[in-house]
Amino acid sequence: MTNEGIERSRLFQQGSIEVICGPMFSGKTEELLRRLRRAQIAKLKVEIFKPSTDTRYDPTAVVSHDLNSIQSTPVETSSSILLLGGHTQVVGIDEAQFFDDELPNVCEALANKGVRVIVAGLDMDFSGKPFGPIPKLMAIAEFITKITAVCMACGAPASRSYRLIKSSETVLLGEKESYEPRCRICFNLDK
Ligand SMILES: Nc1ncnc2c1ncn2[C@@H]1O[C@H](COP(=O)(O)OP(=O)(O)O)[C@@H](O)[C@H]1O
Ligand SMILES: Cc1cn([C@H]2C[C@H](O)[C@@H](COP(=O)(O)O)O2)c(=O)[nH]c1=O
Ligand SMILES: [Zn+2]
């Protein structure tokens, strides 16, 4: 086999972790769906997971704000992902910020077994603080895609999710009635 051939076969056997992060409405789910659909077109075995607590659009499907969707398995804990995703080639995880602290270890174990793991989630909560297991996942990922939405106050690229209703709970499911993406300046103005 040529050197290039060896490189290519290593690339396809090797597991990896990809993180897609950013604020609400930045297109994380759309990007996750795009990558997973390409893997399905390539006839790879794909399993998709989301936290069972995220029932916003559908109890089982992963659904984007533009209502594109893909079937998934809702799970309560990250250990179920290791159990159910260990015999597949590609694992997709949406709303990863809601999972427990074991998620980075689960993703690492899957990637070490040769699985391509693609994780999408909020990097920051409504107060601008790192959200759940995402920061640790970003540290161990091979590839990070940090994307922006459009700031609803000024039109600039938005990196943060501004909460429109009064609540100090970290977890509060919602859509446009409860959150809007904002740039750093507009986020800080009304803090
Ligand atoms: N302020 C906004 N900025 C960017 N996209 C927005 C905004 N409001 C609504 N959208 C829509 O949301 C879509 C992204 O949805 P989705 O992939 O579900 O985002 P995320 O998973 O990051 O919340 C965009 O393609 C766009 O049509
Ligand atoms: C900022 C923030 C968000 N949430 C919730 C709101 C939504 O239900 C999801 C994020 O969904 P998206 O696919 O990224 O649009 O998270 C929360 O519970 N706490 C927060 O601080
Ligand atoms: Zn702004």
C-alpha cells in the first residue's frame, strides 16, 4: 500500500470527537444533521442521541428551528450512549449541554474504539458561563466548530443566548419567547 493509502485507511479507522457549539439559533442542529446525513449517504452505521429531558419539538426526533429533523434515541444518562453507541461507526449527540459530567469520558471511550463522535451543544448558558460538559468536550475534541447567530438587537454576529424572561435556573427549555441570540455588546447592555 502507498503511504497515501495507509494515511487514508488510518483516517477512516481512527475515531475522533467533533464539537459544534455556539448560541441558540446559530445552526448547531442544522450542521449536526448535515454531517450525519452525509455519513448516512456514505452508508456508515449512524446512531443519534439526545437527552430525554429535551422534549421541545418532538419526544424522539432531533429537530432544528427550521423544522428539519432526524430520528434519534432519547437517553437519560451519558452511560446509555456508550452502551448503545459502541457498535456503530458514527455517533451524533444533540443538546449535549444537558448531559451529565460523564459525557466527555463516554465520548473519549467511543472515539478510542474508532467511533466518529459528533457533539452539538450550547457553549454558554444564559449568564454567559460555560455550560455543563461542553467546555471539557472542547478540550478533548480533535475538531471544534464555533458558530454565531444574528444578534436580534443590532444584527452583528451573536455569540451569546440572552434570556428574555426572569429566571435564574440554569436549565429552562424554550424558544423565541424565552431567548434571543445577541452579540457581546448587546448581551452586556441588558444584563
Ligand atoms: N437570530 C437568528 N440568527 C440566525 N438564525 C436564526 C435566527 N433566528 C432564527 N434563525 C433560524 O434558525 C436556524 C438554525 O436553527 P438550529 O440549527 O436549530 O440552531 P441551533 O441548534 O444552534 O439552536 C437558522 O438556519 C435560521 O433559519
Ligand atoms: C441559554 C440557555 C438555554 N437553555 C435551553 C433553551 C433550549 O431549550 C435549549 C437550547 O436549544 P438550541 O437547540 O441551542 O436552540 O437550551 C437552557 O436551559 N439554559 C440556558 O441558559
Ligand atoms: Zn448586538
